[in-house]
Amino acid sequence: MLDAGNAFRPAGLIAINSLNQQGWKVHPTNPQWVALEPQMAADTYYGIFRLDEEGNLSGKVQLAEEGYSAMGRRDDYSKKSPAQYWKSEFQERYPDAVIDSMSVENQQELYQPMREHFNLTLPAYAQVSGNFIYLNPAFYSSFFENPFKVERRIYPVDIPYPIKERVVFDLVLPAGYRVESLPEPTRLSLPNNGGRFQYLISQSEGKVTLNATISVSQLYFEPDEYDALRSFFGMIAEKFGEQIVLKKG
């Protein structure tokens, strides 16, 4: 399958507005309609951070994008430099975020995953109150907010391609602090396994690790399936808002 409408789209990756479930196979003797099976949009966000006693977070970030995510990111980088793009992304949520030492792999290699590496500093990321520190273990996600805002829908939801996002957060605690409480591990599924969410968090000596994965494989939802879809993403956003509590001593 070829679609030459975008310089960042490799063969086999169909334009989003052309993903209408079927395509016409051009053949001299056997032309026919064939099912279109779109590639996935896959993102991985991995951060290794240290937290200090004043609540400042600093560390290294590694990103990876595949399929439609990689195509979209290459298009973004044609308008802004990678450093400018991610500075804007993080400063929208963390106004004082600082990014440096940006590097990008496979920006021109359309058939390879995109990979980015940079240093990230988030001043006052955590809230310090007396002997306690409160912070969110999910430093970045595309699903901090529920994309389905309206309570009711009379038309179907048509998602253009499968989605997968993984967030991994390794946090080194400040000296003298211990974990007072962690969010509970969570697993959610859409009916018929059309989507899944897994949120696992653990602690070892002086470190906390979050591993969260979101995947959606069902692409078409009837109006009577909307409540379950909206609730699914609402619970993800709510989970991503939960905090770790650290205590000194």
C-alpha cells in the first residue's frame, strides 16, 4: 500500500483520513475490496530520575515512537527542533522545565523507530510539606486527561489505528526518606478486551519504579459502548493523578 501525500509516511502507512476500513485492490484479473489493517501508534516514555529534598527532579529521558507516532513526530520536527518541541510539551505542564543534551536517532530513517534522548530538570516537581514529600510517579503521558469529555454520544467513535503507550519511571529517593505510601497497582480492561491498562508500582532500597501500559486494539465503538470507553480513559486519567508519599526519617 502506497500513499505519497506525506514525506514522512513510509510505504504501508496509510493517511489517517484514508483509513476507511477497506481499500480497492488494483489487479488486472481480480480487483476487489480488501480489509485495511492499520499499523499501531506506539510510544514509550522512560525516565531515570533523582529527587532532592527540595522537591526538584532531574534525570535522563529516553523516548521511542513507532508507526503513526513516529510519522507524527517526524512531522512535528519539521516545524520545530526536537529540543523546542519537547520544551514546549513539558513546559505546558511544568512551566519551569529545562531540557538539554537532546539527541535523535532515525529521524530520516522512515522504516525505523524514532528514538530521542535528553536530560530533563523539573524544578519544584514535588510538593514538600514538613517531613513529607508528595509527587506523581508518572512524569509524562498522552492520557493525563480523558479525551472523551461529553457524557453522551449519538454517533460511533472511530479510532483510526491501534494505540499503545508505555510509561516507565525510575525514581531515586533523596537520602533519609522512605516510602510512606504508594498508589495501588491497577488493571483495567474494556469489554471484549478492546483495550487494556496496567499500572504497576514497586519499591526497592531507595528507589521507586512505575511501569504503566495502555493499549487499545478495538477501533470502532457503537454509541452504546461509549460509556465503557469514556469510563476506561477516565479511570486512567484518575490513576495517573495519584501520588507517592515520602517521609523523612
